[in-house]
Amino acid sequence: MLWSEVRDLFPDQFVLVEELKSHFEDNKLHVEEVAVIKPIPDAEAAWKELFDAKNECFVYHTSNQNIVVEVRSKPMIRRMPKNES
């Protein structure tokens, strides 16, 4: 389903969706098609669903014109050397 269709069906609310079609452009993920899993009643429930989401599922608010997510590379983990005794 196109994001514009989701916005028409679920105006001004959070939805849990699964990404179906997307592309990268300038370090940003532009999601074009999604499958709606369920609408979410409020912000508190949206946070819970977001933390429980797996794979290509995520929570987004339909007030957003497009789904565009900035992609950041994971920073390198630096470990402190252990002191030898």
C-alpha cells in the first residue's frame, strides 16, 4: 500500500507498518510501500510498539507527508585497555 493511501485511511495517528518497497538516496531511506499491521491509539502505545518492532516493522505517524529515515552508520566501539596486574 502506498503511504498516501495509509494517510487517507488512518488520518493523524500512529500506525505500525512493515516496509515493502524502499530506496536509498543521500544517506536516507525513502519508503514507498508498506503493509499496515495495525493503527496505534496514542503516543505511549506507539513507543511500546516501536521498542517491540522487529525486522522491517516500525511505527510512523500519518501526519508525515513521506516516510524518510536518515540512515546512520554504527559508530566504532572503542574499548579501554585492561590494566594488567
